[in-house]
Amino acid sequence: MKTTYSELNEFVGAASQYLQEKTQRSKLTYAIEAIFKESKKHLDDYQVKLNKIAVTHAIEKDGVLLTEPDGRFKYSKEGIELRRAAEREIGRTEIEIKDFIVPCPKELSVSFQSVFEGFVIPITEPPEE
């Protein structure tokens, strides 16, 4: 299936929360774990790209990257705007990932359904008007 880095990142966050709430194994938990394994290389690549963007737009003085007291890089107003724009662009990058579709459990909340569709449960078609 085609997805974006941002959508995959959103899926992984919601799926992690779902797995923490569910203690019993099911087809859905198995499918989620399979997608986690599949997504690791993509998310690692995404993080490398985000780190590169962060460093590229950070303030440098005398060859040293400036940081805030908490360790985050310092940015000029223009630099932070450029960084955010570049991050949004990378987040929209399409990637290919193998889905693992299982039946949607009846008790699955609408919020989880909307994020899981296409990854681990079938995409529901909107009703025709």
C-alpha cells in the first residue's frame, strides 16, 4: 500500500496505544505487530531525514551548532520556518509498505478505525448520497 511518512507515524502512535490497552492476543494485535516490523526501516529513514533537516537549519557560530539549555538546536525565525516547511514536505513523501488486513473488530473505536484503515483493517467506503 502507498502511504506517507506522516500517516505511518500516526499509525504507529495509535497502534502503540492500542497494544498497551489490549492484553489479549487477537488477529488485529498480530497484524499491528507485523506492520511495526515492516515499518521500522521506513521510520528510521524518516528520523534520519528529520535530523538532517534540523541540523541544516540550526544556527551555527564559529563551526559549532548552538543549542538551547535543554539540548535542542537554536534556530533563527527564518530557520525555524524553513525547518518546519521541510519537515512537512518530508512527511508528505509517499512510501510503499505491505499491509496486513484483518476483519475489523466490532468493539474497535472510531478513532482507532480511522487510523488503522488500509494498514490493518479494510478501508470503509463512505455511504453514497
